Amino acid sequence: MNRKSKPIFKPYKKSSAHKYVSEMLKDYIISGVYSPGDQLPTEIELSQALGISRAATREGLRELESLGLITTVQGYKGGRFVKKINSDIILNGLDLLIKTQRASFDELMEARKAIEGITSKMAALNRSPENLEVMAKVIDLRVDSKEEFYRKTFELHEIVALASQNRVLYYIVQAIRKLIFQTYANLTLEENDVELVMKNHYDIYNSIKNRDPEAAEKAMINDIEAYRKLYLEVIKNKQ
Amino acid sequence: MNRKSKPIFKPYKKSSAHKYVSEMLKDYIISGVYSPGDQLPTEIELSQALGISRAATREGLRELESLGLITTVQGYKGGRFVKKINSDIILNGLDLLIKTQRASFDELMEARKAIEGITSKMAALNRSPENLEVMAKVIDLRVDSKEEFYRKTFELHEIVALASQNRVLYYIVQAIRKLIFQTYANLTLEENDVELVMKNHYDIYNSIKNRDPEAAEKAMINDIEAYRKLYLEVIKNKQ
DNA sequence: TTACATATTAATGTCTGACATAATTACGAT
DNA sequence: ATCGTAATTATGTCAGACATTAATATGTAA
């Protein structure tokens, strides 16, 4: 939405001012009045339109920022901008949950295996030809750089989850995977390990291509289990 | 933690003031310096200890509130209190995700079936005798009130997820179930429906008791699928 | 003595207006 | 043409005042 074609901002009466600001803007973002990339009115415009002080308006905007709905940019041409929503919006909460509950690495990996196994199974049933094409592009892991290896690995898992055609599961899988990679350091793999991962990825691709859900689930679980073991070895060697 | 035995609050230097407040307190909450139920210092105490204005301190506290880590109580004996963390902390994000992505009821139910099916399967392998005891208490659904019926239904699903012994899956299941019940109205069930749900619950209980993972998964999926169909019928009749 | 109405108290909630900081853009001197 | 500097415009922070809220303490009438 253009900054100039503003929606209607009704002055608030009851309830708390900061909450009024965040709730109203949240509704506008959810309903699509503001789209990702759009700039919100400035603090002063908002506060004047609503008849709320700038301080209370800022508190409301902070809430939205904390929820992951907007970003803040200071300076000339700065302002508040609506974010593109993705799995990051549950990542924060999941992270807090796991940290405060002291959930273990194994618990997280078990959850990942279970859910990503399901998406792999569903992908075998629901995958489109386009999904397969993208997968084919990222299963050759004989690459030069470590980064390239990780990028391709990440993309395969992403496209499998996407191919399940279930966005709820897709976002949950993405959040869990991101959480694992941001919490636990990446591995440095040996030559043998690369071979193994590549074989596993090929198995996943092949069973999804052949529309074999059971094989697809099994292959995915194998792949993640292999990663788990590799990671635990790294940990052991570090001690 | 007692309000009087305060942790150390180092005055901030760089980065933003409000962020310093929220990050610092978040770390204290995660690391257990503050436990659920504990009261944080008042805004004035905090701002004075950190050398930050009250306005900026409040913004930081709002962020924590928005994340779901603290609650705010106004008035005498009011203040900021650390919340007990549960699945609610991802519920918000999941809700936003589904609303903005316009994910369908069916997509959500598919996800629920898949994940809750898994927890049921895992419960059959990992359940404790205590888990079984609690389940036994809630599978008789021949009750007077609608509320009692819903309470028992909710508790059975809760204890099954808990019996999987995987807290990550448990919280995800809880969040999805809460989301479904808060987004889509509850059903009004006929006599026949109650019989059906009760049979399904009994199947779930029995297969978990017998440590039969495949049967447990199937029974859970049946139960949720039945709920989905009942709900869709209600929708159809309303039109 | 008890019960109800009222005052006190201590926290958050809100407002105002000023100044600080950041980052893009415009401009001017070399 | 380029580099450095000033202007612009958004958010960031501050200080101090007053409003609101809700538990508690107090006082008064039945």
C-alpha cells in the first residue's frame, strides 16, 4: 500500500492506547490493507490521527516489531515497514520454549525426524513436476565449497517440505530446521560423510519421484538420523 | 526470585536502550534468574538501575510482554510478572502465520492428524503407567454437560501428546489444537457422535496400553478425521 | 462488632515537548 | 567529476507531570 493512500484511523476511546495501536495495525496487516514491504505512517502521523501520544504509539509499534510483523529503520527515508511473514514468526517462540524447558538436542531431532518424515511421505503423494525439477537440481553434492554443500542440502529439505503441499507443516519444519542450525553449529564433514548424505538425498528424491510414500518417509528419517549421529560424533570428539 | 534479592543490572552503554532492557531481562528469564511468578523490578527501579529513561524501559518491557514472557498488572500490588511458559508462546505466531497465509481449515487438520498421529505412535512406545492411569480417567464420555465432554476430550489428547515423552512435539500439538479450538467454534454433538468419539478414544487408549504403535497412530488419525467430518457437516448445515 | 463506604497507596498508563541520533539526499568546493 | 559537508526526516531517548487502577487500610454507621 502506498503511504499516501491511507486507511481510516479511528480515534480510540476505551481500552489501552498502546494496545489499540498494535491491535488495529495487526488487523490491517492480517487483512492485507498493508502488504509486506509497505511503509506504515510515521509515529507522529499515527499518533495525531488516533489522538494518542507518541509514547503510547511507540509502545504499540514495539509490540508489532516484537511479534515479527514489522521492522524499524532509523534515519532519513526510514520508518516502519511490514515484514514478509515466514517461519521466522514461530522460530522465536519455539526457541524460547526449548530454552526455558531445557529440551535436549535429541528431543528436537526426534521431532524433526517425525515431522519431516511426514512431509516427505506427503511429498511423494502430492509433489508437482516442478517440485521434482527443483529437487533434481540440488541432489548432486559433489561441490567445491562447504557453503554450496549446505545451500543445496538446505534447499532439498525445503523443497520436500514445500512439495507436501501443506503450508502448516512446511512452516513448522522450516522453523525446526532453522532452530537446529542456529542453535547447534554446523558440521565439518569428511569425504565419506558427503557420500552418505548424497546417497540419502538421492533416495529421498527417487522415492518421491516414484510416488512411494513409505520409502520417502524412511529415506528422510535415514537422512536426518545420519545427521544426528554425525553431530553427536563431533560433540564427542570435541571433549 | 524474591523482589528484594536483585540480580545485577549493569548500566548499558551501546546499542539501543529498549533493546538492552528486553535482551537483558530475556536472558535472565531464560537462564532462570527469574522464575515463573516472580515479579520484575518496577519500571522506575529498572530505569534508575540501568540509567535508562522510563519511556525506553517501558518499550523494552512491552517487547517482553508481546513475546509472551511477562504479564502486566496495573494498580496497587501490580507490576510485571514472569509468565509460566507453555504452548501459548508459539500459538500467537502460528495464528499469524495461518491468517496471513490464508491456510485452510483442512490444511490445519491435516497437519494435526499427521503430528498428533506421531505422538500417539510414540506414546504407545514410551507411555508410563501413570500416563495410562490418567487416560483411563477421561475416556468415559457419558457425561451430563457439554463442558465435561470437552474437558475430557481435551485432556485425553493432552495426555497422549505428553506420553510421547517429547516436549517439542507436545508443545506443537498443543498449539495446533488450541488454535483450532479458538479459531473454529466448538461443535454441538448428537448422541451418535458422542458414541463415535468415545469409541475412538477407547481405541486410542487401548492400543497405547497394548504398546501397539501402528494401531495407536491409526486410532488417533481416525479420531481426528471424525472430528473434521463432523465439523464440516456443521458448516454445511449452517449455510 | 460488623459491614459498607471512603481514603490511601503503589504500581502501570498516558501526555507533552524537547533534544539526540541515524541515514539518505542535496549541494557545494576543489 | 568527486569528495566532503549540510540539510532533511525519520526513529531514539530523555525528563517530568498527571491519570488510572486495584489492593489495602481506615473510618463510620447499623
